[in-house]
Amino acid sequence: MSGIEYEIFLDSRHTSKHLPNTLQVQKLLKRGQV
């Protein structure tokens, strides 16, 4: 995982705590890991 992808991963985890669309964030995370 590159540095940029890791930053996006951490940012997505951080925003998922504040936004109601947690499922959407999880889908983005899964898509990024594949």
C-alpha cells in the first residue's frame, strides 16, 4: 500500500466515525484493498 493510499485509508476511517454513511466508506475501503 502506497503512502497516498494509506492516507486515504486513515482519512476514510476517520470520517466514517462522523458520517452516517459508514457502509459507503466500508465499500470504498474494500474496493481500495482489492
